[in-house]
Amino acid sequence: MGGVSAIIFIIGIFIFITKEGLPFLLGRFDIVEFFTSPRWRPTSEHNPTYGALALIAGTASVTGLAMLVAVPFSLGAAIYIGEFATGRTREILKVLVELLAAIPSVVWGFIGLSIMNPLIIKLFNVPVGLNVLNAGFILGLMAAPIMTTIAEDALKAVPDTYREAAEALGATRWQVIRRVVIPASKNGLVAAVLLGVGRGFGETMAVLMASGHSINLPTSIFDSVRALTATIAAELGETAVGSDHYRALFTLGIFLFLITFIINLTADLVVRGIRKK
Amino acid sequence: MDSQAPAEALAIKTEKLNLWYGTFQALYDIDLDIKRGIITSMIGPSGCGKTTFLRSVNRINERLGYVRTTGSILVLGHDIYGPQVDLGKVREQVGMVFQRPNPLPLSIRENVIFGYRLAKGTQKVSASERDEIVEKALREVLLWDTVKDRLDRRAIDLSLEEQQKLCIARLLPVKPAVLLMDEPCSALDPKGTEAVEELIWELRGEYTILIVTHNMAQARRASEECIFMLLGKVIEHTPTEELFVTPANQETADYIEGRYG
């Protein structure tokens, strides 16, 4: 039942956003403009343009930086929790990681806005602290807990007999981790990273608050950007239902949906070891 | 260092070895002299401490954080519980075969060369050196002809008997002095048991072998000396024939006649 209802909901959501976006896709939509023009000016009175390149670049740059933060952080944490910590320490850390995962994204956005912003301005001597660096860092911290949890599960799935065998052959704990545990749990670790990327693409509120929300093709991490998700969140309430602008936002939604769907599907296939040699 | 001090006629010498799991004492004052180059078997009922003893000879017991050991174990005259001891070196010298075959999730070739690579540390192992070592080790365990065409395959896909032979083969490239075997045939069928026992018999002389077994027939036919343990203590340690024919202790006699176990 649960499985069936999940499928029905997914298909329902997809049909809904497609239905709302389709008239735009079939009419005003210009695929070249959408993917190559950085000009997102849907509210222009005379000449509205719908180039999503800057938004895509905004989402990609923030997510990319987030992964640079989150991957080492979460894999390191997972290895520590899974392979080194014991007893109480381990339980406490696991609860803390789960607590981190439960922090609402608007709270993260608030941290970006009120703590990271002045900090970045002061540390790097730049005029604006709401930029790729801020949003990427915040998003990295947000994605890390869930990635840690999944990565730790993957490490835990490696049978202890492997570790014992390798240690009996003279391996130190680090050698066991590097030569046996990580190769054996590779699929799960890749899945953890992919799910983190999916989380990054989909995150809205924190990115809206921390990225500066200005349309820009970023050339450095100190540029403000605007994300796909944040654009939808900020503009949808202001549009007339059924207008080109309204439908263009749904087109962004379709695009996001497809990307996260592909990422999650890949993660799932990797977990199942479809790519097994 | 192979042929000087007289102490080295002994492969393993323990003095007042006591071991606790938390508050439970598993070994009491174990004093054993295990001779070099022969097969010594350890028998006794479940929970008598034979596996615990075996696992303290390469210190793999310490993986469990709550183990405490006192006394000493000398392997070829060196105290492996000394303060300056390198665990990696201990395990190079003292190889272990486990109850269930536990090949690593790597190819057959990488399983055999794993310990050797560790022993070489940062030095690279060339392909020709690697192939030579792998072939030699696999020949020694009579596995070469069966697996030579599929060295890249995963070791986990081999039969249990072949896996256990592989687990013995991977110990050999680092030239250990002692091989510890913890009921190495208990997961195998009679044919596999026979093949692995035969192999163990072949390996004696070059290696000192200490084998824990539940199977008294196996102890009797496959070992030269035999140790009988009960409740964490060594009851008797004599040549195998003697232990089975004229046991000195009543407990030993009761056990080998199957009155408990």
C-alpha cells in the first residue's frame, strides 16, 4: 500500500507540474534561450525574457561548493562514528547528527543571514556576505548530516569478519579502512554523496536567504547568485495564475524535478549495485 | 635469527597467562611450551578457553576493547606483549586461519598479496614480483591449478574449501613462523575437511601449527602434540598418542571418552 501510494503521489505531482508548465513549454518556451541566456526577466512589460542559465549556474555553484564542504566532512564523520567511536560516544554522536538533520532550513537560512553574512564581510573584506560562499557553506552543513547517516550505514554493512581478517594479516585500523572497508562500501558511499547532491539541488529557503538572490553568472565565490528553487519560491506568489510567468516557473519546477529524479534514481541504482563489475 | 638461541626450539612459550573479558576470567595461569615445527592441537569442551588462548597469541583478542591480559607470551623468544612491540610485525610472524573462511572482498590475487603489500609498507610491489609470490603461495596450498585462470575473480565466489585454502595461502608470502588455526575445517564438508587437513599436514615442519578443534578424531590423526583445556586451565599437554591412550588426568579421560563436551 505504502509503495503504491508513493508511486501515485509521485505521478500525481509530476502530472500537476507538467500540466501547469506545459502550455508555456509548447508556446512561449525557447529551449535555446532557456539554457543559454542568463536573462531571467519575466516581469518586463515590453519584452519578458526567460533565460534560466543564471539560475542553473546559481544552483550548480552553490550545490558544488556545498559538496566540497559536505563530502569530506560527512565521510570523515561517518568513518569516525562507524569505525573508531565506541559505546557511549558513538550513540551520542549518532543522536547529535540526527538532531542536526532535524534543524529546519529556515533556521539555517537565518544563520546564513545573521552570522555568516557579517563574518564573510569582515573576514574577506567584501561588500556583500550573501553569496555563493555563504549559501554553499550553509547548504554543505545542511547536507552533511543526512550524508553522514547514509555513509555510516554503508560502512556498518561491511561484515566485521573482513576487518578481523585484515587486522590478523597485520593491517592497522587505517589500512583496514582504506584497503578493505571503503572499497567494500563504495556503492553506499557514492549513494550518500548523490543524495547529498539531490538535497542541495532541492533546498530552497536557506539558499534563498543566504545566496543574495540576485541574478548573476557567478565568476567567484563572493558573487551573489539566485537558485532555481528560490526563484520559484519568491516569485510564484506574485504571478497571475495562468500567465506566462506563472507557467515559466512551473517549467523550472519540471526541470528541477527531472534533475532530482535522475540523481535519486542513480543513487538508488548504485545502492543496489547495478553498476557492479 | 633462525638458529641461535636454545629458547627458539620453542615456537610459543607462555608464562602465567591470565585473561579477562570484562570481569569474567577466561584463562588461568597458562604455562605452555609449544615446540617448533610440529602440529599441536588444542581440545576441550566449548568455552574452555582454547579459542581465547589462540586469539591472544596474535593479539587479535584486543579488537574487543574490554579484554585484559597479564603474564607473557614469547613467540620465538620475543615477548609479544612487550611495550615496544609492533602489532603488524607480530601478525606477520603469527598468521591466523579462522573458523569460517573469510577472504577479503577483493580478487583472488589481491587476497594472496594483501599481507605482503602491508609488510612492504610504502614500497611498491612490481607486477612480476607479485605474480611470482601469488603463484608460489597458491602452489603451496595446492590451489594453483584450480584458480590460475581466474586470479582476477572475486575470492568470495570460490567454494568454501577453496576459500579456506586461500585463507591459508595469503598467510604464507610474509613467511610466518606460527600458523594459528581456529577450527579451520568446521565449516567444510568431509571432503573439504580431508583436503584441508592434508594440506595442514603438508605445511608442518616449515611452520609451527597450533590448531583448535572440536573434532577429537581430527586432533588424533592430524597432530603430534595435544593440549587438553578445561575451564580456562591447561589440564594436560603431551604427545597426542599418549594423551589419547594413557591420559594422566581423570578429566582428560572423561572428555576423550565423550562423557562431557
